Amino acid sequence: MTPTHHVPEHALVEFVTGAGTEGAALAFACHVALCLKCAAEVASLEGLAGTILAAGAGQDLAAGALEAILARLDETPQLPAASRPAPSAPAFLAPCKLPAALLSVLPRNDGWRTVVPGMRVVDLPIVVPDGAVRLVRFKGGVTIPFHDHGGPEYIVVFTGALEEEDDGRRFARGDVSIRLPGERHEQRAVPGEPCVALVVNEGALRPLTLRGRLLLAIARAQGPRRK
Amino acid sequence: MEAASFPIRPAAPRRFAGASVGPPVESRVDEAAWLEAIATRADRAAFAQLFRRYAPKIKAHLRARGAAGAAADELTQEVMLVVWRKARLYDPARGSVAAWLYTISRNSLVNQARTARRRPDEAALADAFPEPDPPPTSEQALMAAQLRQSLAGSLSELPPEQREILEGAYWRGQTLQECAVERQIPLGTVKTRVRLALERLRGLMNGQARSTEE
């Protein structure tokens, strides 16, 4: 299935130049891995980056730089082709077919915990002030009550689907949802199969309902597990 | 003011209107051949050629993105050592050598910043992230190849206000918000200029420049 919700072109420019945040970069890398259209777009924007690098006026390096690096080559082993074994997912996540960008940051130890009923998370090692970067497993039918965001939110769905309560827009495998502060919404995991998604919050969630505040209080009491 | 800081040389005469900028075709072939020689034969002479052509450009790029003098030299060496180590991972079907070098330079800068922020036990993960997933289908590789060509259009054909934004973003690593602040224009205007610039580059490729301010 081809995703229907994409990363906007200007955000892909920041993805290619590396100017975006680490959380956004992870989310976009996951989307791009699952989206033919955006992968082609990224390849095209990288081509432009190469053109700009090649056209740039150089600056001389310190004298002896070439000799210095040649002297270091002997102690710099070359990787064989396809050297890196693809990181593998825990068995229960295998059906999600997580992209390599996500697997490479997934903790090897089991760090899953229930934050609120129907929602299990594992923290990914990306530090966001006041926010969180997590792989989340929503039980089918679970709702995330009406809320606002203290910072940008990026969600990429890997399996199952999330649905916006107001307009019914559906985010399924590969789809990316980008929400900015002030964009309030309520989401629901589509009933049936569980939904596994990367959820990047670059700021605190701001629940706007009593139930939401209660759930957030419960979630905070669970606390992120620290090593 | 910004135009003066742009490091790209004045447009060289082109053989055809709308021909691609960047190294001519023969030198792209050279570059891919150098990388293959590095990958398959640990060819130091090929590495030296690549270093002479690109290390000064990489250094200038890293400096434009904030690396100070000696640090820019050291980081350039790091980037070129990654090229030596990972030469086998370069796939000419997926992009030009210059594009690959750009992504390695970018990743080195980004990883450096992230490693400084990360808790020590997690630093080891930093290296794994940049590897992209392999393209799932040959269809994707084909699509990517076509689109890649389409943006190697002539930057010098762009109106200065559009070119400056691409320069700020690609050469200096600015976010679009930073581009907007520096130029004292709204973020929406920056996004529009990016869109128009990319449309125009693609249009030039298709021989139908159709970019107009909306």
C-alpha cells in the first residue's frame, strides 16, 4: 500500500540538508523508507546537494593534509560490501516490518511499559526537552483524547491505523502525520488490529479534556524507565 | 549581501542552454571509477584524486556550516576516512559521488552534534542511523534516477532570491526558519521560494521553465 500522507517538500529539504531536528529526521527517514514518491524526491534533492557541493569554491586544507590522511589509511579497515547485518526486531514486532532507520535506534533490551491502559511504549534514545520519542503500540479502538501540542508532533504508522476523530482522515502504514502547536485533535486507533507507530513529540502534550488530563497524570506516574 | 557570500562560482559557459551544472559527464564517470577502485582494490592513487577534488570543497562546506578552522580540517579528514571505509556502500545507481559525499559530510556534522548531547551508553547507536534502507524495487531506483537528473538543472537560471534560499539551506545548513529570520521575510515566503526554485529546476530539465511568482 502506498502512503497517502506525505512529508511536505520544504521539510524534505531540511531532511536532506540535516538542518531539521533529530526526531523529525527519524520520522522522515521512516516515512521515506516506506514511500516510493518521497524516496524519489529525496534522491532528487540529494542530487541537488551534490551539484551544489561540486560547484562550491574549495578552501585549501592545512599543508600536508593529503600525506597525513594517506598515512592513516593503513590503520583504517575498509568495510566489506553489505557488512552491516540488518538489525532485527523482537519477534512480536516482526509483522510490523519496521524500517532500518527505526530498528537502528530500537533498544536491544526490552524497555516496553504500559503508560495508560491500551497503550504500551518503548522510549527511543533521542532526547527531546519536554517531549518524547517513542515506538507506541496502541490497542485497537483506543482513543487519544482531544489535545494540543507544546511542540511539533510527528507520527509514522507501521501497522494498523490511526484515525482523526473530527474529519475521519486515516493514517495507515507509511503515512506521516505532522501537527504543530495550536493544531488540536483527537485520534483513535482503528478497532481491530493494534496500531504500532513512531510518535515524536517535541514538546509536552496538552490534554484539553478531563479524561485526557487524568490519563496524562497516570502516564507521568509510570515515568520513563531510566537506565 | 547574501549573494556575495555564496561560494558557488559564477556560471561557467554552458554548452547547451539548460545543460546540467556540476562536473561534466566524463568527470562523473571518473569519480565513480575512483570509488570503485577504492572499494575493490584499496587504490590509494584513486583516493588521492578524489581527495584533491573534493576535500577542499568539503572543508569550505563544513566551515560554512559553522566548523571553525582546525576543526573543519579535522572533520574533513574524518569525512574522507569514512569514504575510504565505506566505499563499497556507494551505489552509482542511487546518486552521484558528490551527492554521496554531501550526505557523509552532513551525517558527520549531525552525528558530532548528537554524540555530544547523547548519554554515553547510547553513543554507539549514532553510527547506525545514517544507512538508508535499500530501495525496495527496481521501479523505485528508476524513479529516483529520473528525478535526480531533473534537479541537476542549472542553478544559475534561478532568480537570485530563490537561489539564495537554496544556498542558505544546502551550503550553510540553515533551517528554513533561519533563512526567513536572516532575510527578514516570512517563513511562508521562504517555503514558496523553495517550491518555485525546485519547480523551476525540474522545469528546466523538461525544457519547459514555467516558474512564475504566484
